[in-house]
Amino acid sequence: MLQLYIGNKNYSSWSMRPWVAMRQLGIAFDEVMVRFDSFAPDSQFKRTLRPLTPTGTVPVLVHDDLAIWDTLAIAEYLAETFPKAGIWPASVTDRARARSLCAEMHSGFTALRSHCPMNIEARLPEVGAKIWAEQAAVRANVARLVDMWSELLQAHGGPMLFGRFSMVDAYFAPVCMRLHTYGLPVPPAIADYVQRVRAVPAVQAWITQAEAEHDFRDFDEPYRTQR
């Protein structure tokens, strides 16, 4: 049985990606929650992960004696180990494009990720409006998302970016959470895609469990105090 080590569902955007993909595509696994206590070297979080990965981060996929960290590496391992699961789109060209988009998300969109950290249980439109007004880089990141998603949805006819759900939709699911939490303005077609992603059963399961955590982490919420 595969084990997937993840952090708090409310905050851990990187954990969300493989969890949602595996759950939605029928790849069975055991979840191992490693609570965010702090990210200091002597934290319980780091002590738990250090035997598995030199990075001390989540997610980590463990299969027998093999530990795979980094979401792109996990995606490729799942695609090779479960070739019929549909991790990537069916055609060679679509797979190449999907990998390119995941890699772009993996290394880019730093303004959106830093100014709008994932927080599923919160509704922060007033914070989002301030960020939108003050942060040109966030507006540029969202504009790139709008262009990217619009092109793919038009080319493939929806409902997901390459027609059916795949890793690329799981990769952008945390972005959909951010757009929803902070109320960032997007065109209607993009807002509809965000809601379709939120309605995917595995995404809905993650959201429900995130909202049930009630585990406030002040170091993950620099923009508000506990209510």
C-alpha cells in the first residue's frame, strides 16, 4: 500500500495536489498527516519527515522502501506505476503540454503563492481586494492563469483543462482555492472552471476535511488573528 505524507489540509497546497489526483483517479493509499507545528529544524514536523526526505517537506509518497518527494516526481512515479489511471492526458502532445503547465506552476506564480497563501476555511475578500490593488505581480499571475485556462478550455471543450480530470487539474486545484478564498476577479468562464474544480469529488473531500480541522496556525496566517 502506498503512503502519502501530507501537512494540514487547510494550508498545505503542495500536499493537496497528489492527494486529490490519487483519490480522484482511484489510486489507493494510506494518508499520514504530519501536523504543522513549526518549520524549525527541531520541530516535530521536521523530525517526522527527516528520516524520509532530506528536504523535510510534504508531500512525500512512500512505496515499500522507496520515498518520493516533490510533487512532479510523485506525478511521474504514479504515471509509471499506474499507467491506466490517467495521471496525464492521453495524447503525446497533450501530455507534453500538461507537464509544461505543471512545471510552470511548480516554479512560477510566486507572487500569487506568497501574497495569497492557501487557506481553505477562510473567506478573505477584503484582503484579496487590498492585494489586488497593491500587487501588480499578483495581477500578472492571475492574467497568465486566465490566458492559460481560457485557451485550454476552449481547445478541449472542458469541463477540465484537457477535457477529463488529470494531474494538471489537481496541480491547479490549490490555485482555485486561492481565487475563491481571496475573491480575486476573473472572467465568468474562469470562475466557472474554479467552481467545477471545487465540485470534483476528491476536491470536495479535501475541502470538507480542511474545513473540519479547526487547527489555526498563526505562522501560516500573517494577515489575520484567530477569531
